[in-house]
Amino acid sequence: MTKRVLFVFLVLAIAVACAKTYRVTLFQPSVIAGAELKPGEYQFVLKDTTLVVKSGKQLVETTVKVENADSKFGSTAVRYASGEGHKVQEIRLGGTKLKLVFN
């Protein structure tokens, strides 16, 4: 049993090592993948085109299109879809060239 637990821990550690983690603060209620997120700080874990949004016990997983800009973004910016309330359309990650576009 101990070897099995060690193996699971090792697999999870490798998966986390391959993913990039970012901290994003949402200043208003926001909807991502149909889930409403309250204002606050969230951990965004990005691996390829899969994004996991975590805060405490809340966990939202979705696919995103990752785009690269010509230059780094000075700060993180959240853009909302017009006419769709608080539905997140894209997030530009400050300090990186990455833009996450939601379907």
C-alpha cells in the first residue's frame, strides 16, 4: 500500500512540475466554464490548453486557447464578453506574453 501511495504522489508531482501556475485576482463576480467565481485571488494552473482555476475547495477546469503577444503585459487584465454579464472572454497574464482566450 505504501508503494502505491508513493507512486500516486510521484505522478502528481510530475504533472504539477509540467504545468505553469499564475495568481489572478478577480475584482468582480466572474463566470468561467459556467461556474461563478466570487471576487478574490485564484490560482490558475495552465498545462497546454487545459486551465484549472483553484481557490480553497473550489475547482474549475476548462480548455483555453493560449496566444502569445509581441511583448509582455504590464499587468493582468480580465476582459468580459459584452452583453453576457460577467462571462470571462480573455485574461492577459501580467509579466508574460500569454493571453488566455475562453470559448
